[in-house]
Amino acid sequence: MSSRRHALPLIVLATLFGCDITSDGSTGDPRSEPVANELGNGVRLREVIPAADWYDATNMESAGCGQPSDRSVRATGQVIVAIDRYDETGDGALGNIYIQDLYEGDDEPLPFSGVTVFAPSFTPPNLRLFEGDVVDTFGNLMEFIGPSSSPFGECKTLPEIGGTMSFRFDHGPALPLTIVNKNGGAARWDGIIGYQNARQYMGMLVRIEGVIVVGELDDDGKGRLTVTMDMGGGIGAQDAIKISNELFDLGNAGPEITDGTIFQSVTGVLTYFYGFKLAPRSIEDFEM
């Protein structure tokens, strides 16, 4: 028996290998596999975190608010902007992870792209994550309305995810989104005054330029330190955004902060709990 392999007809080859036959008898362009999306095919946070159309300034007790029900989400391609490793109260107030959508080409982050991940578990269980890691999170997305004994009021809520995180790739530190520029006078604050405006930046790494400190560091007696920024006249206490020590030892490891201290900028995660706070991660987040 001859060892020579017999040539198969073109139509048979096309059938075996799935080629398309063109009118001139050629097989046309070869098939190509789609390029995998390095950020995954899950949802982006800004697709599932809405503006709070349930907000009601007249509902001080947050009774019967129409916030979305808890729902399962599979979010992919978020970069870690901060991990809370500082226990400011000494009673275990640490462990939250803050993530935000990473965009193709490292484009500037968009509003509603951030969220707090609380009490996460990991895949594999011994996974250690760091700022700059890109992760996927599968879990329960909820609009936390505050402790049952004392809601935030006015139907204000904090979007949070509780679930399992897995590592995708190492991206490196994310750049902050500048939400207040140094120029523009008092009007430069308008975009973040009030719950409805500031909500869009919750959980995101943001930068505020031209910060002037008002007063001294305030200690609530439980280890939480805050200091007020000058946001212009007529700002109510609930709308004032304060600098806090949620993510690092601001009192001992931070810059000198006194009444009238001026920073070219302050960077941090915008957090919420009965009010908005800018939480720097280290002294490097302060630009003198």
C-alpha cells in the first residue's frame, strides 16, 4: 500500500475545517478567534449603581424608602484603590476594600464607578490583594440605609457589595479623579454639594484641589478624627465634606493640620456614613 497521502477534494477540506468557499473556489479569509476582554465580561459598577431617585429630603426617618432590593452581581475589571488596614477605633474598624471600574486605555474614571466591598471572602481563600490589583467580585449589591436603630435619614443609602473577590491582573496604582479644581471660586464646589451630587463619587479615589482647613482636628472620643474643609458660605453640616482618618493614622502620621492650613490638593476615597468624608490613604495623598 502506498504511503503517499491522497489529496482530498476542496469541498471536503472545507467541510472538515469549516472554511467558506468563495465563488472563485478559494476558501476566503481564515477564521479568527475573538480577542478576550482583559477586563472580563461581567458588569461595570456604573451599570448597576444608579443615581438615588429614591432620595427624599422630607423623610427624616427614612421610612418606606424605595431603594433597590439587594441583588446578585458579577462585577469584573475593577481596580483596588484602597484597603482599610487602619483600625482607628480599636474595635476592628478595618477590612473594607474600595474598588472602582478600570477603563480601556486607562481612561479617566466615570461617576458611579466606585463601591465599598465589606467583609469580602477570597478565591483562593489565601489570596492577598493590594492597591492596584484588578479584581472580579461576585456577591450581593445592596443600598445600605444605615443601622436599623438609626437610619441615615432622608432615604440616603450607601452602595455596598458583600461577596467573593478574585484576582485578575496587576495594574498598578489608579490615578484619582479630580472633582474640585483649584480655580473657579466658591462655585467650584457646586458639583459635590449635597447628597445627590456627592453620591456619584462614593467609593472612588478622588482629588480635591485648593483645600483650606477650618478649625482643628476633631476627635469624637472613639478614635475617629476629622477636620473641616472650607467649602464656602451657607454649607450645612450634613453637606460639608470632612477629611478623616478612616484609612491611616492622620493624627500621628499625617501632616501638621491647624486652622488655616492650605493644601494644593488632598486625595482620598470618598466615603459615607451619616455624612461624606475624604479619606486619605497616607501622607503622600497630601500635596502642600
